[in-house]
Amino acid sequence: ETLTMEVITPQDWCISAAKSSNVDLDNIRKVDVLRLGQDQMRVEFVLKSVYVEGSAKLNTQPLDGLQLELLQGDRSLGDTIVMKQNGYFALEGQFGEVHLRAKEGPSNDTVTLEEAFSASSALEKSKSDEVSLYLDSWLLPSVEARFKLRRSRKKKDLFNKSLKNLDDGGGKNDDRGREGEGEGGEAAC
């Protein structure tokens, strides 16, 4: 008889075994436990991190390809790329105050955060281009972030690694007027 030991947790928790009596927790056999001279097992699990998840959109369309970053103070907790499926993203975070923003580089040079909201938690736009979340509950909020294109930018600029930072005062852009551009300089999705 082979058993598995696991902890059933909310899906946005990242846990792992810290101590496990030198037994493979996915393949527990009584004979192995007895061989170690024990008649029982002791396992200690720790909560390593929690996942902050949500969606990122440009108008109502998924903003796939956008790189997002989660910060705690000045320390980056990690980054991710927004998926095409509903603009989904997930980042590992820690309890306390964290900040979500477009990552420095092509993402931050292409879009700016317009608004962010959550049905289950209060969010605060702390700076012009980031949102503050306070992770203090065992059930974490799902974040919906809405972005807008910076002046003279198109959605495809997210993939341009050689993009030079243009201020919102309007630099020149050689790609203006190409097909696929919507009203107001926004790319069609």
C-alpha cells in the first residue's frame, strides 16, 4: 500500500514540506517508515509564498506580452508575462504591502497603468504607474488592471527590445499610420 501526504490549501498558497522524517511524501510505504525505526511520521509544512493573480487589459482586450513586476519595498519579488487567455497573470508574493507595475523596459515604455480594482480588496494607486496591494488575508484578491498606451506607442512595441523611452510629450515614431492601428494611436488587438 502506497500513500501520499499533502495539505489541502487555497490554490493561491505555495507550501512545501520543511521536515518530513526522511520519507518521500509522494510514495509513503509503511515498510519504509518502520525501517527508519518509527511507528509514525511527523511532517512540518511551511507557507513559502502566496500567489497574486489577475488580468491585465488594454481597453477590453487582453494585454498579452506585457511584463509585470511585483515589488515589496525596493526588492523585486518576481516578474511574469501576461498571457493571451483573458490577460491572465500570476506572481509569487509575500504577506504585507506589495506593489504591482509594468516592468521597466519595453513594457513600461509602452503602457501606463490607468486603473486597478479588485472585488474583494481595496487597492490604491500609489504612484502614477503602480498599484499597492496589502496582502493580509488568507484569501487573496484577484486584481484587474487596465492599462493605456503611452503617446506614440502601439501594442506591438511591447516586443521591441530596442525601444527607446519616449516621454509623454510626444517623440517621433516611424511606425505611425501603419495598418492595425486603431483610433487614438492604439493598436488593434
